[in-house]
Amino acid sequence: MPNPDPSPIRPTDDDARHLAQGLIRQTKYAALAVLMPETGAPMVSRIAFATTPDREPLTLISDLSAHTKALVHDPQCSILVGEPGERGDPLTHPRLTLQARATFIRKGARGHDALRAHYLSATPKATLYVDFADFAFVRFAVSEAYLNGGFGKAFHLTPTDLGL
Amino acid sequence: MPNPDPSPIRPTDDDARHLAQGLIRQTKYAALAVLMPETGAPMVSRIAFATTPDREPLTLISDLSAHTKALVHDPQCSILVGEPGERGDPLTHPRLTLQARATFIRKGARGHDALRAHYLSATPKATLYVDFADFAFVRFAVSEAYLNGGFGKAFHLTPTDLGL
């Protein structure tokens, strides 16, 4: 049976841009894919997700976790944002894949304290661990993005489309 | 400030095995990480998630999507299951990373029809597209798994721990 809706990539419009920007702005956690240093295999895990004052994706992660070790070794990564609610079909819920490179901002680095204050204003409970020696901020420089607005509604977006 | 709970990997126990098996059994969608053929970069996207009659992870995906093209090129992948609910802290919600290799089961292949019947019994609305020519089943042979039962509760599991 031929697929009547063969999911072509649609031309980017303002609805797609606003949907993608909203997903980034509202998301509190995400799936992060990295390359495992030992094998080169992909590995996906959950991270907290926030944004910098410049709207760039941001997380706070521990050196003890495998994804952090992987990003230290190779900053190439991919982030999936846009979690479905508890009702409805998860595959029709909009989601956004961000292709990115990670940069660490550790305590003592330029901009760390401002980022810390900004992050804690959005995520107050991180106060419990933000100052642990093994935690660092990581911001993600996005190179491209794939928006899936539901079955057959696919878009390729640029950083400019995301307001970055 | 030293981290008072430096997240060591804990010894695997039956609670960890049951938690992981339950996450696989109950999950309806997941994040899939693959390697992009053009760049070798990781890429993460959302997939439907089910299991075979042997409890092996299973999905139904379209050749038109980037993750399918990537898996055809390189079957190494990683799957994150265990979605938080709408309440509570997503980072304390249990989740499981599965390191795996993908095998395609296309229409006409041995076992396809039984898998189709099994899949549709769990996911009736896939009837709408299961017979499209671009859709195929993919089962995932798991080599290892990382369970995160919440802050500082990390386990490394084997396929045997998962009942596979």
C-alpha cells in the first residue's frame, strides 16, 4: 500500500518557527544523545533542560555521569525536546531535534556566576547541587534542527529560525 | 562543595531488575539515538515503542524518516525509555538507557505476519499505516542497559537482568 502522506520536508513558515521556539522555551527536561568514547556508539539519556539569557539551550550536569564524560571527549550531540502529555498519541505530539555542540562553563569561568543566577531563578531546586564540585553548566550551540509537528509534518530549521 | 552522593554504580538487585523490566513493558514511546550517515554525529528522535513476544524492544518506523535511513546505514543505537508524568521532578523519575543493534523485519520476511498481529493487538491505531510500503518493524538486540532510578541511583544491567 503506498503511503498517501510520504512526509516530505515542508517549507519553513512562521507557525513552524513559533512552535519550535515554544518547545525550547517551555521544556524542563530533554533526551541527550552523545557518542560513547570507548565504542563510538550513540547513547541517549535524560538531562535537565533550560535556556541561557540568549535563549541558547543549557543544562547542568555532573562529571560523574556517562553523558558528561562523553561530551568532554566529543562535544557533538543531539537533543530531543517536546514531551507528550499523559493523554493523546505521543507520535502526534510536536517535538524538536537539535543538532548541537556542547561547551562547558565551570565555576570560575567567565559568565559562570550570571548563568548560575539565571539558572536558579528558573530551577530553584537545583540550589541543592549546583555548587557540588562535579557539576558544570553546558550550553549547546545549535547548528540545525528538525521539527516534527506530528505525522507527516516535518521541517528543517536553522538557528535563525529558532531565534538564535 | 563535595557532592555527598557521588552516584556510584550500585550492585544490581531484584528491585533494579523489576524496575527496568517494568519500564520496558509499560513504555509506549521512546527516544532513539542513531548515528547520522553523512556526519557520524548522534541524532535523537521519538519513536513508538513496543515489545516482541520475547520481550525484545520493537518499533515500527518509516523509510522516509532520518532515523530509519541512519539505522539502515549503521544498526548501532541507543533507546531511552521511562517518561516522567506531568507532576514531580523529571530527573527523579526512573529511566532506562538501552544500548542495542537494530534488525529490520520487512513485509514478506519470516516472522513478519506474526509480529504484525502482535504489534496491532497492543497498538491498534497503527492499523492506519502498518501496511504502507515504507513502514517496517525493527527489533532491537540489547547488549547492555543503564538504569537511573533517580538522583544517585545508577545501575548497569545485562540482557539477562532484563529477562532477554
